Amino acid sequence: MRLASVCHMFCLQTVQMEHKNGYFFFNLLIQFLYLDLLKSSSSHMFLESGGSSDYQAILLDEDTGRLLLGAKNHIFLLHLDNLNRNPQKIYWPAAKEEVEHCKLAGKNAETECANFVRVLQFFNKTHALACGTGAFHPLCALLEVGTQTEETVFRLIPQSIESGRGKCPFSPHDQFTAVLTGGELYSGTSIDFMGTNAAIFRTPVQKRDQHYIRTEQNQDHWLNDPLFVGAYSIPDTYNPDDDKVYFFFKETAVESGQWDKRIFSRVARVCKNDIGGKRSLIHRWTTFLKARLICSVPGPSGMDTYFDEVEDTFLLQTKDEQNPLIFGIFTTSSAVFRGSAVCVYSMASIRAAFSGPFAHKEGLDYRWVEYKGRIPYPRPGTCPSETYDPLHLSTKDYPDDVISFMRTHQLMWDSVYPVKREPILIRMDSRFRIRRIVVDRVEADDGHYDVLFLGTDEGKVLKVISIPKENREMEAITLEEISIFQKPSAILSMKLSVKQQQLYVGSEDGAAQVSLHRCEFYGKACAECCLARDPYCAWDGTSCSRYFPTNKRRSRRQDVRHGDPLSQCWDIESALDVTEEKVMFGVELNATFLECTPKSQQTAVRWFLQRPKSDSTEQLTAGDRFVYLEQGLLIRQLQKNDTGTYHCQALEHAFSHTIARYALQVLQCQQIEGCLGRACPEEGGEGCQSPSPLTNIRLLHKDYVQLLNKAGTNPAEYCEQLWHREKRRQKVRGAKWRHGLESRKLRNRR
């Protein structure tokens, strides 16, 4: 079990595969490491020598082609096409006395006691609002950024500096959200040093004579330890008086009971023209409502599997600005399994929940039930509007019974369910968790598709496409897994530029721009390009290249929905004949590896062997010696009769072709001088004799190098199986030995 020892020593990564009908279906995707991206010129790191870190805030300006990047003690002005072309920066540290207070309070000097910029929002065409933690003393200021036609202007306006309380969190690690609209900042954040008092705020920007408005404090049925992830200004109708701001967050559910501290995801909304109550709820929201946001997998007998904790959201604009789609990432708090899911919500389902019945506490057990009493007029949560009711032009005109009702009835009875009532993507028991999401709607030859870019807590970005199937279900295909940074660290922020076709990513250690597509990696044949099912790419007659929607007739082949090359590619036969046969040499009783990397994750793979002087081929069955790995075939303990031609055959959508061919020659022991220190047998003997202990070490190293040199092999699952198999064999041998010993003792007694 030499290879098992190698696996135990080096703990290689897991390989996942499934065996069906003689084929091995790999959960395969194109994996791009940090160096691969740099070599392909599809990624560019932001090179900053000033010691900045924690790139948590990104603000894009597609019109001027510029990007604002917020970090620790710095704000950068960069170009979208090249982050390192003439970058400008503003040094904005926290006050020295605040840094000292922060240290005295027991906070970490490097990771907490600094000004971490966390808010970047456009105030107008020439200015932006920036807010930072200020060493647990948040502050905000305006930045002058100019316009594209002006000379480059980038400066912080000192006289605009003001308190950031209610706009920015105290801690650089707290979850929060903010959106600036109509000259006012709507935020969901904590407002104290300990981070225990959180609220939804509206604060005027640079208008010190106006008052803020917030949710009621110390009221669990309003907010109960919330963690905010997203906020968006969405018009409900063509009447601007109906405009609302929607907040997405998770909190401890008041419905779950005193002893069951469950976490629920929520969507809440407030009217933009809400100015609070007249005699009650002064400086408090009078239109604040919230509903439960559900992301679950339907199960038998109504036993759904819930992903209760929302981590991030993304608003995808459609042709109708009143009805965008909301994409959300959810994780589970279950102690049984770990996993992430992506659910999509329509504004129609969200508005339906807010138009439904209210939740209410009543009865001897004081449980939450549907409220069936009289609902005052105007309906609680309605925005004041002259077209709706001329008698109620503002929330201060609302009757007392409306205000009294709103003090205790913020929760809606109906929940919000995702489109088709299930997630579009699920990842269970993954080695990482998904934390960030951005979505691009891409026009392909056969329709529009949503491409998801998912940031993880290990610094990877997953590129996933969602494809509708004929049975009204959604098929999610992972196209790429990209390691953005050299040092794995959690993705903190992501923004997508459709014009530049670039993804901008920030982490604790760096920032980068990554191209949305790498079509050249999908192979050199039409069939391979078609099987990739990437809506950004198409076969143009000579190569797999960027797809551009156009009405002009041209030679381009693409089938995202089905990935069927038989209906798209005319040169399949000629393309299959170009598979080059590579000559490989192996040494008897050693291991060798035959690489075979299909370009599509939906590909089924099997191996065939054609022996010398034979016209037929035989399929290789996986076992102790022939091991199917993610990147090819591992042959352990080569034998003389393993010589022959090996074919790696791929099958997808009834399309089968050979993607790799190897002519393997096995060198016998006598052909290798000394056989690596082993004594060779006499003529007619079988194989080499046992090696010395020193040679054993060399062979262990040789097996390890054989695996390690094949990037992406990752045979830990196989190694773990071998390891446990060897343990079971040792256990069986031990049991047999003990049984034999007892038998001998019994015979001796007789």
C-alpha cells in the first residue's frame, strides 16, 4: 500500500465523481489558479505599495470609466480598464486620540483601530460620500471626483467631515448596508461601540438642520439583533410618492419562541416620504413593515430543508425598473449539514406579502397568529400621496389609530417565496461558503441567461450559469472556479462592469479585476466550444472566442441551452481526427498517470485500452490498479501487459469523442539498470525483488511526485479510501491471527 502511505503523508485534495453505466461523471469545472490568471492576462492585481488593506468598498462609474476603492486609511481613484494606470489616493486616517481610545478599550491596533472605509456612494455627478469606522468613532465626508470632461480632480473636502453615527458601523467587521438616494442615506447598521444596538436609519447628507429617522429601539418585534446585507431604492408605481427603500437582513426570529433562538431572513420596506408621526412615533418610521424571506428545498410530506441565513443580495435590473429580480445567497444554521443556496425573488411576490394579512400575538399562550381584526384606514404601511388620499399628505397627518397599529404590527403573516419556490443553486457540505454575489444577464444566440459570480470565504469566485429546463426547473452549471488572490482570503466586495466586461473584487489582502470570460480555454474544436455552454463564448469558424450579439450573418456556433455539438458543428469528424497520440514510458511496478481533462463539467469519461497487435479495445474498470481521477487515469504497479494504446473517451448529450490518446510502453526491470537499487530475478522470474528500506522511501517520493506534478489531480478521496481499506485489512488480519492463536491454545490443552 505504498500509494496509501503517500496519501496519508501529503493529504491531497478531494476528488468527487459518480459512476453510471460504465462512465465516470466528474463534477468538473475549469479551475484557474492565481498564476494561471496572470499568465492568461485575464486578471490584473491592484499593486499598492502604501500598506493599505481591507478593500471593503467598491463604487463604479460606468460613464466616466472610473472606480472608487475604499480600504484601511485610504481611498483610491482608479481606471476601470486598468487598475494600475495612474492611480490616485487619499490618505484618510483616524484621529490619533480616537486610535488611542480604541486601543485602551482592548481593540486590536492593526485590524480594528484605524479608519476602515466602508461606505462609498455617489452624492451627485461630481461628488461622492465616503464613510469610515474612524477607530470606532465613525465619520463621513464628501469627495470631489469631478467629471470625465474635466481635469482629474480627487480630493476630500475637510469642511464636509461630520459624524458617521447611524451611517457607518463602529467596527470594520460588522455587517451593514447603505444606499444613498435623493440626498439622504438609508442605512442598516449598529450605532454603539459594542455593536448591540442596530437600527434602520435615514439621515440627511450635509444637511445638519434636518433630523434623522429610525426604527424604534429596544423593541424586539421591530428588530431583534439584525445583521443587514442589502438595501435598494425601488419605485412601486409611476407616482414618485410611492417610492420605497427595501432592506434585506437576518435576525433572531420573535416567532420562534423564547427558548428556540432561530435565525430568519427578512425583507423590510419603508416609504421614502415617511417623516414620522406627529404625537407618537416622532422621528420613528410609521411605514416600516417586514416579512420573512424563505429559501428552502421542498421535501417529502412538507418537510422542507431551510437555508435561513441570508449572506448577500444582488438587484438585477430588468426592462421594467419597477420589477427587478432579487438574487440572494443563503446558508444554513443546521448542526447536521453545511451548505449554501441561491434563491431568486420577484418584486411581485414581495409586494404580495406586504399587501397580505398582518401577524399578531394573542391567546393564552401568546403565540403569533394571523391578525383578523379591523385594519385602520389608510392601510398601515401605505405611503402618503395626494393621488391616494388628499387628506393625508404626510405621515404626520395619519390618524392616531394608524400610528398605534404600526407601533405593534410590523411583521406580515405571509412569507416571501422564491421564483418556482426553490433555489436555483445548492452547494452542500462544500469546503467553502459563498459570501458574495453579482449577476450578469447575458444575451446568447438562443436567449438570455443569468450568469452568477459567487465570492467565497476562501478567496475563490465561482462562475455559474442558470439554464431553464423543459420541465420548468432550473439547471445550474458551474463553468469556472477562480482563485483570485495568491493568498486565500475571504472575498469582501464585488462589483461588475458590463461595459468593461470585468469583475472587480476586493479582499483583506488585495483588489483585482478579472475578465468575465476566458473562451480560449475551452479547446480548439467547435464541439468543445459548444459543449462548454458558456454564453460569453461561441465558435467563430476558427476558434472559441467572445460572442457578440448581432444581426449580421456570420459563422458562429453556440448552444447554451442544450450544448449539442451534433446540431451546431459541421466539422465534427475532422475535429475528432486531430487528437494527437502521445508516447509515454512507464517502469514496471511503478505508477504512471495519463492526463485527460474534459472542458465541460457535464462530461462523462471512460478509458479504453487497445493492446499491441489487436484491433479491438477493452474498457478499463476502476479498481486497485486503475484509478479514475478528476484529471486523468492513474495506473498503479505497472505490469508488462499494460503496454498499449489508451483512449480517453468523453460523452455528453449523446456526443462521444476521444479527447486524449496515449501509447504507453512499459519498461521491464532488466531494461532499467539496477532497477532503482532492487535486485533483478533470474531469467524467467516474475518482477523485481523487494526493495531496500532506502529504496522504499525513494518510491514513496516518486509516487507522490507522480501525483503532485499533475496539477489539479487532487486524489484525496481515493487516498482516503485506500487508507481505510488498508486499516480494514489490518483489522481482519489481526482478527484472523487472534483466532488462530486461540485455536492453537485449544489444541494444546487437548
